[in-house]
Amino acid sequence: LKLQSNASAVELSPTAARLCFHCSLSFFMYLQRTYKILCPKVLLYVIPGEQKHPKEPPSLQCMHLAVVACGDRLEETLIMLKSAVLFSSRRLCFHIFAEDSLKPQFETKLKEWPSSYTKKFEFNIYPITFSVGNAQEWKKLFKPCAAQRLFLPVILKDVDSLLYVDTDVLFLRPIDDIWQLLREFNSTQLAAMAPEHEMPKIGWYSRFARHPFYGSTGLNSGVMLMNLTRIRSARFKNSLIPGGLTWEEMLYPLYQKYKNYITWGDQDLLNIIFYFNPECLYVFPCQWNYRPDHCMYGSNCRGAEDEGVSILHGNRGVYHDDKQPTFKALYEVIRDFPFEDNLFQSLYYPLQSRFLDTVHTLCGRIPQVFLKQIEKTMKKVYENRVIVYLGANHKY
């Protein structure tokens, strides 16, 4: 890596350049000021003989991300989408299901983002629709419009695979990484979710559920990876008839049978479906759907302790109250991050500072769990964007 100031040029070995990521903030800012390292706004020059033409990405296809937004969920949804765009490498296709009143607001806000980010994604906005059953019943199931996710395989007929997330989700690493889990599906698996809890004795389903549920603790559907092609072609075992039913055929009769026994709406229906079809589910670990339950009773997500939180799920409204200040801090720092600013200065270090005020809480006692993947991701972003700066009169 060659860095040139107005006065002279300095050459760093690749090893030394990598070590810069572990510098103190003051030294990092010194490098910025002296050698004009501007992340993400940098100039890219290729040195003949030292760089090869970049290879085409392994796939030019979109990674499809779906979300359902109703009521007051506009801001939450936009911050979730922002976190996805900030860190992901491959192109994204957003499928936003929203009430009619929210459509123009989504269009306006997303088009206001800088072109350096809008070129990384495309989006479509869909009305809230239900292909079977009573639409008003579906809309009132658990939370407004939440049941829409059950109909994604039916509506998005041209989409092969999809990641669905709730509006209160934040990505702390590239979507590319969870997308890779699709390759780990065996021949019968068609969806992936994380357990609702890690410990059956304090889990909700294991203590209170009045309906069948998956495994010993149930599933949380706030982050759901789906092979829609497989879902559309499968026939599912069920408690309704001896033979199998398609996904669409099964939804409304299943709801009618269990509607007086379910508490968490569409998530409960998904638990019932995979109780009868466990071979269809891939279970990913808790760091891919990390919720307050994983730290508010003491740390109980080993995967997050080892690897860091990959996807944060701020359910129970914790982004908007003071019950879990660590979750709120992450949400607000990503919300307030100016797109074109330096990721280290305007995102990572504000997070570190905010976390100092949360150490009195159980979740705040383990800040490294929340920072580990963010730090790793930003190093990758930095390595990808800061390449070489050469003066015009430099001689090779």
C-alpha cells in the first residue's frame, strides 16, 4: 500500500497496512489527515504490474430481502434497510410490503440516499394482500400485517430464494454471509430459522404453548431464510388431512384449527408447520437472530460469545425505550450515521462511546459481543475501498 502526502510518499507493506486497523483512534486520524485516507470516499488508482483486472463476482444475481411494514414502522424499516446496504457486498433486491399510505414515503426516502449506495440495490413496493381466507382476519393476526410473510412464496412467484426479516432487525455483517447458508440446505430443507430460546426451562413455548411447536424451545420467525421454489413445490404433512397439502392450501385451514390456541400469530403457525415437517427446516444458531432474551437473563447465546452478533433483533420495542440501552444505542448510531462519512469515526467509535453508558445492564456487560462482527465487517469494507493513491508525477 503506497500512501502519498503533499510532501512525500510513504510505502507500507501489506502486513503494516493491515496492522493499521488495530491502531488507536488518534493514529488512525493522523493517517487520514496526513495521507488522505478517506473511507468510504477514496480515489482508486491501479499500478500496472501490481494489480490484475478484478474478477467478476461469483453471481450477479440479487440477494432478495423482504420486509412487511405497517403503521408506524417506516423509520424502523428504513434503518434496517440502511444496515443491509452499509455492509453488504453483492447487489440487493428489496421487496417491501407496505400499507398504501407508506408507499410514497418509502419511495421518497430511498431515493434520497446517495447514489454510491442506491446503485447497490433496487426495490419494489407491494400492497398488503392475502391470497386465501379472510383478509381482515389475517391483518389482525398478532401485529398489523405480520401475517403477510406467510404469503411470500405465493406472491413472489419469480423469486427463487429470499431472506425475510422483521422491521426491528439490524444487520451487523453482510447479508452475503447468511445468504451462503442456503448452500448448506440438504435435499429436504426449504427454510431456516433460529430457536426462540436456548434454554427450554425459561423458554416461552416450552412453558406456555397450547399448540404443537418445533423442537424443545420453538422457533423465532423474525429472521427467516427461504427457498421459495422448494416451498411452492412441496407437500406438507399436517394435522388436517392424511395426505399432504401445498403451502397455500394449508395456511387458512391451519389458522382456523388453531386460532384459539395461538399467541404469537404467524410465528405460531410456522412452529406448527415445522413441528409436522421437521425435515424441512434448517436451524441456524442464535447469533443470526440475537434478541434481548439472549442477554437480559445472563448471556445464553454461545455463538454470539464466540463469533459476535451477526443479526440484531430488537423485539419488544427495545429500540424506543430505555429497558435495553445497548440495543437502543446500536439502533440510534446506525440511524444517525451519515452515509458518506467514515465508518470508523462516525459509526464504530460512537458505538464504543455509547456502550460505556450501558455497562450497568446485563446486556451492556458484554459489549464485545455486539462489536465483534461490526469491527470485522468494517475492516473488510475498508480493505475493499482503500486501495492505492499515487501522485500524478510518480515514476514507476
